[in-house]
Amino acid sequence: MIALEATRIWLYKPGGTPVFPPHADPNGDCVLRRLLAHWPERAEGWPAGFEGGIAHRLDTATSGLLLVARAPADLPPLRELFRSGALRKHYRFRSSGAGREGVVDVPLAHHPRRADRMVARRGPRTAHRGKWYPAWTRLTRVGAGDWAAEIRTGVMHQVRAHAAYAGAPLDGDLIYGGAPGPFFLHHLRMEGPGWVSPEAPLPTLPPRGDEPDAASVG
């Protein structure tokens, strides 16, 4: 745990650990299982999809900050912050690509044939499945190969897809054309109306090439 507040609990999710039990292994390790081991009383009273009070998800390979409602009555206001776009979510990632800084606001949609990836709209005939989702990401270079991303929407794989669109695909993310090497995407902090979350400590990063790629990350 990172912090306990009146209506919010801030947790640290390690990279490689799913938020909820994976379909392939319902009894496997996940954040929810760890949360209920610490607070078994949180097993009841939550709507489907938000078990334990977990208010949002991160990809399995992504590390960092996870927001949990303190009580069932606290969950709807937190979910409304996500729906309304009132949250600013800050990430760090690594890329060997040249990339370009600035705002990327092209819509995203599901790939027409692959369930494990999204596509950015590059024109009126971009092949996709379902509807286009509005997405807003600001990309900033913070060091050699190190990037910061701020997002104000929450589309599946948003940072990964927008970074690839901007020419900075995440290293190890072969789904979106990243260079071979360790995968690193970290949810650092959130900003809401009148508050700023604590920061999730950056993990110790392995040398490039010493970590499995994220070709099959959900």
C-alpha cells in the first residue's frame, strides 16, 4: 500500500501482476487476491468489475499506482471522475524510437481482427472494429530514451498506441512495433479536482535485453 485516505486507498501494482484473476488461471496471483488477503471484509458489497473497490485497471505488464475506493459509497464518485475526464494520469515509459513530443489526440478503436491491440485513426478508411474512442495524450521526452505521458482519457492501450503513432513505441512492446528489450510502462501519479495523489515509486529497471518482451500483454 502507498497511502490510505478518507475515501481512497492508493496501492502499488508490480509489473507482471494482473489486477484481477486472469481468465487462464482464475486462482492465480493478482492485485485483488492480495488486497482481499489483507482486508478479507472487502470481498462483499462491490459491483461486478470493481471487486474489492478497485476503481480502474492497468495492463498486466504495467507497474504503478492503482486507485481503490475506501468504501462502496466512495466508488461512484471516483468512477465519475474517470468517465468525465476530470483525472490527469501521468505515466513514464522507455522507447528507442526518435518520436515527437506534444499532444496526440487521434481516436483509437479495436483492431479489426486482433483482440490484443488497438489502432489509431490515420484516415477515414482506417480498418477497425466497433466505434472510435476519443483519446488525448501528451508526450514529453524526459531523458535519453525516457518519456513522460499524461492522459486525460482512458482507452485500452492508450499510451502504447499513441506513443507508437508518434514514433516512440515502447521498447519490448512488439504489438505496437517497439524495439526488442525490457518493457517498461509505469503509472506514476494522478491529479483530480483539488488533489494530487502520492507518487508510485519507480521500479528498478533491468538492463535492456534482460526482460521478456510484451508481445502478448493484455
